[in-house]
Amino acid sequence: MRTQKGFFVSLPDGYQANVHGRTKMFDASISGLYITYDFRRAWINYAGPDADKCYDVIEIPCTPDVLRELAAKLEELAGVVEEKRGR
């Protein structure tokens, strides 16, 4: 199957992530996450100035149940963070 047009998730300006490079870990300038899929799998990749040097990829099954569970857990995490920060 062909990979479908992806989804971009913006991260805060100046965000740095410690990622796997070709031979070692390094701090990368990351502007977002880019999610692509082919109806069987979805891939979550870093996007931004250093993305081409990042070898970290998360691959998950591309099913409605998995995607909804991931979304629900992220919403739950957002609630915990808001509560702890007093927002």
C-alpha cells in the first residue's frame, strides 16, 4: 500500500530532543512530529531542521482502536499535566 499524506503536530519553538543518530545520541532541533500511515501501520517521526539525522521512529498498528486508545491516553496525560501545573 502507498503511504498516505501525513499529519503534522507542532512542538514549541526551540524544542530539543535527545535522539538516536546514525552512530550516537545527539540533541536535535525538532519543530514537530510527522505521522504517516498506509492503513496497516502508522509511523511517528520527528520533523524539523535535524529530522534527516534522526533514526528514531515509532511504528504502530493503524487501526481505529489503537489510534483512539493512543489519543485517549494523550488526553489523559494532558489532564494530569494541567492538574499538576495548576492550569
